Amino acid sequence: MFPTTFTNLFEQESEMKKSLRVARNGLIILLLSPALALGAVFLFPQIILSVAGSLMKTEGIDWNKIHVLDPKIIWRLRPNLGPFVFSGTLPDGSPLDFRLTTNAMGFRGKPIRPRGPQLRILAIGDSTTFGLGVDDDKTWPAVLESLLQNKGIDAEVINAGVSGYSAFQGLRLLKEHGEKLRPDIVIATFGHTEVERSGPSDIERQAVLGSRLRLLLSIFRDPWQEKTQSLRMSPEEFREAMMALRHECTTINAKLILVAWPNRQECDCTKNPAPGPDCPPADPTYYLLVKEIASTLGVPVLDVLPVMKEQDNIYFDTVHFTEKGNGIVAQHLLATLEALDLLVR
């Protein structure tokens, strides 16, 4: 995953200080009237979020174009976007340009069909599911849907992946939308963003964003310790979230499939795994932990490493796949679904 950090929406320090002064002055006036202050906190939380909230940041990419703050999930995709070209610059200097569309629910791709007899698959995860760098129809969820339809299966694959999402956010998204969408299958791909040390943990941050009172207090004082650099999710928190994800799938009568997605170093170094000049140590991920959790829970898992280790031109950076790589993942997920006899609703 790109090295990311959380940053205030007002990125220039002078602008942030000016905004804080305006917010503080306004709130002081409002606090003179308890009724008005209460109304400001409970009726206009977005005003406070605009000052106290934070979003993901990657150098060279303006995520604010496609992300919006969400008190429950920290951020989400903006609904009804595009189609437009989302562009930026990758950390290695390469250009990033791909066509992006979101539907009314804020999921990538075309509008969701009314619930009917179709086989419905919900894909949740980080930018590997979202399909960073490839057009809407080249993400693996879109390709999987095409492959299923080409086999004569009335199938719908909903791409609910969001760049930067952790298992904490994916679980909350499923809790919010699972019962309404009623998927037959949930495919979850997590394990990269959780290991980032970029400020407060996801649990700590959402506890503030989800509380209007704490948001109000955050205008006057930092709710986290200075220079906090926690893991977004510890291994224990990640494991608990994945267990809760399986429980949530059971509740909505959906089959859960996990995807263990290695980074580029893990994939390139399989023939000679010892670190060396041609094979530096891989950045830590929860790739192995995903497989361990799947085994413990008795959940099917697609391990991408054996699928990809003999392939060329599948990565365009350290984590994300090219169109070719997304297509291969979709093909192997189709084979997994067939092997599990899940193609008949």
C-alpha cells in the first residue's frame, strides 16, 4: 500500500490555524447559548468535521476528490461521481490516470440492481478491491461479474472496496449495508493498510469522529497524544475484526471468502525468499495472518501468491495490480466459487 498518513482537511498550516480561530470564535459565541450550542453539535456535525476531521493522504494524490468523511466509517467514497479521470502521481513518480464512476450508494461502478433472483456478490476491501489504477470495467470485481455472466449466470458483483480501508472499516461497512444488500457471497480483501503507523488507530479515531461531544472538544484540544503513531489495527484487533466479519456474514446468510494478497516483494522473492540485494525484506503485511485466520475460522481463502508468482506484468507498484493482474484474480475467484459449488443461488 502507498505510504499514507492522516492529515487535516486544511493542509496548509496557516489555513488550518485561521479555520481553527474562526471555529473557536464561533463556538464560543454559540456556547453562550446552550440551546444554540447543542443544536450546532447535533444538527451540523459536518461543520465540526470540516475542522476536526481527517482523511487519508498520499503524496501526489488528492483523495479528497473521491473521499468524504463519514463518522461511522471514518471516510467513504463520494456517491454519484463521474465518469471522470482520477489522476495523480505515484510515489515513484509514475502518473496515475484511470476512469472512475460511483453509484448512488457510493460504491464503484454502475448502479446496483433491485434485489431479485440474481446471484449477488459483495466485494469489500482496500484499494486492491477498489481497483486503484485501472478503469471501472477492469477491476477484478467487474471482470468477475463479466466472467459469471459469460457462463450464463445471472450474477451481480458489487465493488464496495475503498482505497485505504482497513478491516475495521470493512466490518462497519458490512454492518451498515449487509442486511439491505443481502449478498449471497462476501469476498473480503484486507491486510495492507492495517500495518501503517500514521497517527491514532482506526478504533481511536472513529471513537472521536462518531461522538459529537468529542468532536466539539477536539476543536479546543487534541483528542490524541501528540505524535501518536499507532498501528491502524494491531494483529489482535485485525483478528477480532475478521471474526466479527464472519459472524456478520452468518447473520445475513452470506458465505464469506477471504483473499490473501501479497505485496510485490513477497511475490517476486518466492524463488529466493532470503533477503538480499535483489530481494529486500518485504514490508510487513497481514498476508500470512489472513491465511492463519481463514484456517482457524474454517473460511475459504484465495491465496494470490501461488497464482501470481510465475506471472509477469501484474503489479504496477508495490501492491496494486495491472489490468492483467486483476483479470487473473477474477479468473481464480471464479474457479474458487465453482469448486465451492456457490454459483447456484
